[in-house]
Amino acid sequence: MKLIRFNFFVLSFLFPIFCVIICFGDFKTVIGVISLFGRAYATVLTSELTMERGYIGSVSFLSTILEVVNKLRSVNPKLKYVCDPVMGDEGKLYVPPELVSVYREKVVPVASMLTPNQFEAELLTNLRIESEKDGREACNILHAAGPPMVVLTSININGNLFLIGSHQKEKGLSPEQFKIVIPKIPAYFTGTGDLTTALLLGWSNKYPDNLDKAAELAVSSLQALLQRTINDYKSAGHDPKSSSLEIRLIQSQNDIRNPEIKFRAERYT
């Protein structure tokens, strides 16, 4: 439930309430999906609806999410389903292995936006990402499977960290692709993946035809929040490198609403 509160706090600043966020941890919370679904079904009849989903640890619960998506889309085909396919990171799987094929075969085809990290993108595409070219090809593979918007949120190539975004505005057309260089921060934070997806969701709703601008705003906002968090820990006499840091959301409201764009997208040609 913490992730729902976390992302709703962020998203409430970025766009009006036509959003249902489904971001639970395990099958025990499936009742929450049913509750949200009941409210979503009423809302979807007259307005645009966005769903965001993060970590899920069982095939049964993931199947329930897909049923909700399909049901809502039968009422409103404009439903935007944003999926952060949380499966693992840095070569380590966090979920049961059988979930990987479910994501690849059933979730990816229905997603509007996909926000995997490097390891998750490799799992979904069966492609080892060792260069920017590989990252762009991974985006192309994912476009072919379904989602028009793909953001590889953290790619580490030869010690350099960056985001790769890709927007295929029409099937059959070449996607618009870009990268944003991201500075490495010597600290570990709790919830950066969820926050990144929430920010991308919010800004892409505001700029639906300009994914690179949405990504610039999301990255700039995230980096401002992380720096504010580090400064807060330091001012309290804590070493930011000593433990996982809780992101300072309340203190960073203006960075969420009106971030200064300090990180620019560089389009691939």
C-alpha cells in the first residue's frame, strides 16, 4: 500500500484526478484491485483513465491486473496503461522466474508505456544491452510487441549512466528516440524506480506527443529530489552513503510541480 500513497502523492501534483494507480506488492492485496476497479469502472465511462502498475510477485495477481485492463478498455479504449515491469536489477531476479514469460507474452502487448531498467529490458527482449545501439534496438523490439512508448530508465554502458526513450507515434513508422545522460550519485535511495515511472506518467499525460520533454522534466525533477534528500541527511549529521535514503517528497513539492530542466534530451538521428 505504501507505493500507492507514494505515487498518488507525486501524481496528484501533475495532472487532474482521472488516474487510477494499481501498484501493489502481492496477491494478498488483490482485494485492493477489486475496490479500485469498482471506482475505476464508474470513472472510465465519462473520462480518460490512466493505470500505473509496479511490483507484482505472483502470476495470479498479474493475471488479475490484465483482466482489469481488458475490462476497462472494453468500456473506454483510450485507457492508458503504464507498466513498470519490476522483475529485478543488476542481473538479479526479484520475482518468480515464471513471471518473465507472462510479462513478455501478455503484459507488454497491452501496455501503452513501458519503463523497464536495463536488466528488465534484457529479460523482455532476450537481447544483451551492451551499447546505446543495443538499447535502441531493445526499444524497437518492444515497440513491435505492443507499447508505443518505451523508456529504458537506467542504462549503464562502460560506467556511463543514461536513460533511453523511444516513441513510435504510428505503427509502421520509425520511432523518435533520444537519450538523457544521468549523473551518478554516490548514495542508495528507496523508491527511485517507482518515482521515475510516476513522474513519466504525469508529464507524458501533460505532453502526450513529446516524450522527450516529459522525460527531461521527469529526470530533472528526480535529480532535484535526490539532491535535496542528500542535503537534508547531511544537514542532520548523517552520512548519505551509510544507508538507504528515504526520498524527501514533502520538502520537494515545488521540484515535482515546477522542475527546472537541467537535463536535456539528445535525439538520435
